[in-house]
Amino acid sequence: MKIKIIFIGVFLIGLAGIFSCNENKKNTIENPEVKIKLDVFHLEEEFFAAKSVERIDSILFENSDVLELYFNTPKAQRKSLANALFNIYQNKDFKDFYSQSKQKDFFGTNQWQIQLENAFNKLVQLYPNIPAPTIKTVFTGFGGAGQFPAQHLVVSDTLIIIGLDYFMGSKGKYIAPELYDYQVKRLEPNGLAGQILLQYSSLVNKHQDANRTLLSDIIWYGKALYFTKNLIPEIPDSTLFGYTSKELSEVNQFQNQIWEHFIGNSLLYKSDSYTKTKYVGERPKTPEIGPSCPGSIGRWLGYTIVDHYQKNNTGKKLSDLMKMDDAQKILQESGYRGKSEENK
């Protein structure tokens, strides 16, 4: 079943890089013992309170990063965007949607912000010089239902921009165009902080630069998921993977068959994009393994292998894991052969 949304997934593209330290003393956390509090600017509240197009135009002028990075709009078109935003904030149905986001089951408690601050306080122990990113939130009704550019997340080491409306999940009054059911599972309110960290992980997640095999991609995704789960352990696995509880139960129960599929078909060392897309790309199912096998099964497999590796290397810090780009070494030292810890 196809549900309406515009879904832009930076993380899904497979970005990888080495984290670059920011020397700006104002934004850099230097003392690992310092508890940080993230600066969060709720621009949607300013948009809602605006009484004129000119006020929204002023907000966009003061937040040119949001204008250019989130809305993908050049400065020359700022006033046109301001006019469109002002009109949508006058719409009754949109106001109801925005009001729903303030409820405790959505973003009324700012639980995502608490989770993110806790995660960055853990990160600063591992990366003492990381900058504390500024966070800006917006709420636009998915770009006015496609009237102007919008997206769910922009993530860098110094700035995070969040389209809160994209994370209203299955219980939201509206769901944006072009999203499928299996994608909605990851965009629940309780998964917001996790999705941010998944994208943020690409800044520290070392990846081979050339001749990347399916195994390399599997382990890269696995490290990203492990990174996120380690920093926000309370995030539901169903939200992290975008699987139902039944799907999670079945992939754990039948993981030996999943592993045998990869080994029996000599998939791990293939490097063609077609094969990799089938196993780590966005798909509702992986029918090559079975009709009920969920999509992106390679990401789940990567997480499982990385989890085994960390359990076998208890002295290795998360930052050490993220620096490793030798997927073969991680697989070998994980001892994973398709069986759960209980059945080893």
C-alpha cells in the first residue's frame, strides 16, 4: 500500500566520511565532563505567530541556512517562499495538523530533544572536540503539499534542521506524498532522534573508498545502526529498522536461513549496484529470501554482525568501531555464522 509523502533520505544514499573537528571555541565542547545543552530554535512557532508575509520573510532572512539548505531556495526567491508559508499557516486544516504536533504523543514533551542531548553527552566522551550542533525545526505541511521544496532532515556536524511534520508517523493527521508503509515505521515521533543520529553517523563512520562490496556496505550500515542504538538504547528496534514486531521476531528466528542465502549465493563480495540495492536499498520486502522477508535485510544483517563483533571485543570503544573500514575483519572477528547468541 502506498501512502502519500515526499521522502528524502540522505542516510539512504550511503554517505561516508571522517568526522572533521571544528576549531571554533564557541561551539566546541572541550571538556568531556561538561554536560551540554543543545540550542534548539523552533522556527515553526515563529512562523505560526507571524502576522504578515513581511515577518516570515524576516525570519527566513535571519535563517538563511534554513532557506538555502532545507528549502533549497535561493535568496532571490525568499519573498515568494515567505508568501507561500504565510498562506499555508492561515489554512485551518494545516493549523489542526500543527496543533496535533504539540500533543504529548507527538512532540509535546520534547522527548526527542532529551534523547539527543543525552546522546551528545555520550558522544563528547568519545570525541572531545566535536561541535555541539545548532538545531532548527520547521513545520510546513510537507512543503505545502509540494508547493515548494521541503525535506525531512538536514544533518551536518554544526547544524541539524528537522521537518517535524515528516515525523508525525502513522497516527499523524496527514502523511506526505510518496511514502510507503514500511518507510512510515521509521518516521514515528519516537524515532526522530534515532533518524538524526543515523545520518549524523556518516560523519564518523569510516568506509572503504573504492571497490566496495556488498559486505562493506552491509557492515557500514550495521555500524550506523549500532552507533544509533548504542547512543539511544531505548529506541524500539521496530522503529530503528522499520520492521514490525512480527518481522523482527521472524528475522531473528530464521537468521540462519538468511545467512545461508548470502553465503550460498556468494553475495558478500559482489560489488554491482543491482545486487547491493536488492539487499541494502529501500524495498518493502526481500522476496529473493522469502515472501515475508522484510526489505533492507542487509542492514539488519550488518547490525547483527557488528553487535556480535562488539560482544567479542568488549574493550573496543564505539569510536574505535566507527573508525574501522575493514569489513572482512569485523565479520571474521564477530564469529557470526547465522546463529543467535543463545544458539551458539
